[in-house]
Amino acid sequence: MKKIKVGVVVGSDSDLPIIVNTTKILEELGVAYSLVVASAHRTPDKVIKFVKDSERAGADVFIAAAGMAAALPGVVASKTLKPVIGLPIEGKALGGLDALFSIVQMPPGVPVATVAIGKAGAINAGVLAAQILAIKDNKILQKLVLYRKKLVNTVNDKNAKLQKIGVKKFVEQNTK
């Protein structure tokens, strides 16, 4: 396994369209990661092996994404003392609330930091992992500073456009 800083695991290949938002952020912030598909219920031995292999490869943080019963983040947390970020994935039956509640309701002593359901949470999982790493890595910290400036510029640019063309045209142009 290559040298990594974040181990990313998804419970199903159907989670990949969401987790790609996490990997994009990690890449933008210069954070090395590995990504596997492994199910807490169907391939628990693979999950445990991934955690151990990732730690040997240098992982300091884990991101575990799962839907429905969402046991994956808890299983990862039970096998490492490194921080684990749980990403609830939206399901068909309950819109991701089942996954959110499963991840956020960890027993005392085995915490999982939990982000929002879906794409916004996927982005935040990547940013949060980078923030944790930035405590001891100044290169990642500097990339986070630039990332935040980019967010500020995006909001300011949108506001300038809104002020120039008005709300009706802005909404028409930005909801297509």
C-alpha cells in the first residue's frame, strides 16, 4: 500500500458518486489517501484488514461512508484509535436519516465524527480530515487557507453578480 494520510472506505460501489466529492477535496488539498469498497456486514474481515493496512501506510484519519444501517464507521472506529469521520449516504427508504442516526449514535468511548448526509457531507468529510492533519502539517494548513479564500471569493462574486443583474435574472441564470 502506498504512503497515505487518510483511509477512505465505502460500504458499496453505489456510494462512489458521493465519495468522489471527498476525494476531489483531498486531492485539491494535497492529502494522500486510499479508497476501498468494503462492507461492515458482508466483508467485515476486509474492513479490519483495510484499517490495519492503512495505519501501516501512515493513515492518521479515516473516512467511512455508508447508507442504511451504516455500521461501517463504527466498525472502523472500533478497530483504530485514529479519528474516524462518518459520512451518511442517502438511501431510498429514509433519505439517509437511518444512516445519520446509526453513525451519530455511537456508544461512549468509541466516537465517530459525523458530517451531513450526501454531497455536502462528503465535501466536509474531506475538509475535516485535512483540518485534523493540518494540526501538524503546515503544507496542508496553507492549502486550507487558500481553499477558504476561494470560498469567500465565490460568495463575493455571486453577490456582485446579484447586485448587478437583480434577483430575478440571477435566479433564472443560476437554476438551469
